[in-house]
Amino acid sequence: MCPERVRRRYIEDEIIPPGIAARIGTGVHKGVEVNSRAKKETGQDEPLDVVMDAARDGYVSALKGGVFFAPNEKSTAKKQMAEGVDKVVGMAKLYLIGLAPSIDPDMIEERIIIPVPGISVPLSGAIDLTDKNSWMIDIKTAGKKWPESKAEGSIQATMYAALYHTKTGNYPSKISFEIFTSTKTPVHQSIETKRNEKDFEVLKLRIQQIINSMNAGIFPPAEPGHWSCSPKWCGYWWTCQYIPEHKKILPK
């Protein structure tokens, strides 16, 4: 999304914690993980209170690592963090009731490394969850529903499908993004997509170009207008050389 942000975070080592939305996602993922690991052993979903408690505890633990708030949001930071508990618990409940019963867990938060011929660094990632029927499930939290087209353009889906292929020798029969919204009344949205080896071949070309740019010291900023290039979503925005100074003045 923004090579300049990568440069500052991973090369200059300027570490800024993620925003509240990421911490909420961590909490929901912990609830899913706790339920999935138990179900893989017992064949049964955990009681609702167990999953909700796990999600809440995962969220609270994540907050201890810090949360980024834009300067104009700092006055509401405590309120947002408190409201996050209800959001996490609500989405975890929706997951357990609406999605978990249909899943027979196999891989759970499994990290896989791919050595790729022609690419100088190994690729790696952690798959959220797979089902024993080769269904790959990616749990997402969001402020609102996704457009249906978002899954088709997802690089993440291509990468995770390649990880799955490395582990099993096959591509997933189905990939689904399971999106849980943090709206007042949480909503569960499921969007399916598919990937194969041709998708990964194209992704490898993209990855090689990124590596070439990094080796050459080229780290362009995000496109102007990209959602990630905003004071709300980027902790580097306020000190970024690519943002005009007059835009960094807070309203009085």
C-alpha cells in the first residue's frame, strides 16, 4: 500500500503501534483460535462464554502493546478503547453462532514458509483457519461490509492459497473471507473466491518488482487519495515528507 511506510517501519525502525481497528481484529482472532483448537480436539464448539472471554482477553492484551490515535482523536481514545470490548465480544458471538458450526478445523494460525526459485527471500505467512474439506477461511473485522469485488483483487488470498498448496500439494477448493462488522449491530458477511497456480505466477512477478525497488532504495509513497494515506489510518502521516505542511495543521 505504501512502500514509504515500510521504509520507515522496517528500515528506519520507527515503530508506531497499530490503530484500534487492528486491536479489535486481534481480539476476535483470539476467540476464533481458542474455539478452533478446542474443536479440533473434541469435535465440539466451545461454550459461548468461553469464546467471548477469549476474544475480550485477547483484545485487552493487545491494547497493552499500544494503540495509535490521530491527534484529533486522542480526546476520545479511552472511550474508543472501552467501546472496543463490546465490539469484540459482539463479533465473537456472531462468529460462534453463525459460522463456527459449519467448520471442521484443520490448520489453525499455521505459519508456512515458501522458498521460491528466482526470488531471493523466502515468502511466509500464517493462515487463519482451514477446514478438513480444503476450505480456507480468512477472518476479517471491518467497520462496514466489503464490496463483493474486494475478494477477487486480494493479493492476500493468492498468497495464502500458495501457502496452502505448499503444505498440502493442492489449492483450496474454496477460499472465503468471513467479515464481521463492528457496527452497532454486528453483521457477518461471507465472500468466496478461488485461486490457482496462475494467480501465484503473477504474484511472484509483483513480488520480484517490489524486491528490485527495495534493493534500489526506491520507496514511493502511497497513491494520493488511497484510504491508507490519511491521518486516521497512518501513524506516519503527520511526519511524512509527502504530505504538505498545511494539511498537518489541526482544526481549532
